[in-house]
Amino acid sequence: MHTLIDNLPIALYLKDTEGRKTLVNPIDARNLGVSSEAQALGKRDFDFFSREEAEKFWADDQQV
């Protein structure tokens, strides 16, 4: 499954209930500006994006 996730042509990630990344594929890592999944794991959108953008993502996460 990890091989499939890593080779998808779209960003794919999972977050826990606190909004921390628990899975990041290479496309999402690139979107976040990191070179590896390990650099994103355990971090939240607030660590990568402006407060305004991160708050929008957080609101979307809460709806889901």
C-alpha cells in the first residue's frame, strides 16, 4: 500500500484528530516544502502555511 501511495500523481496525506500529519506522500512533501516524509510527520498545517491558510485547512478538517 505504501508503494501505491508514494507513486500516486496527487498529494495524499493523513492527519490525526489534532491535525498532525501521520502520513505524507512525496507530492504532499513537495507541496509542504520538505524533502522527506519524516520532516512533515507530527507537524500541523500551521507549521507550513500562513495562519490564515492553516485556519482554513483546520476548519475543513473539522467538517470532515
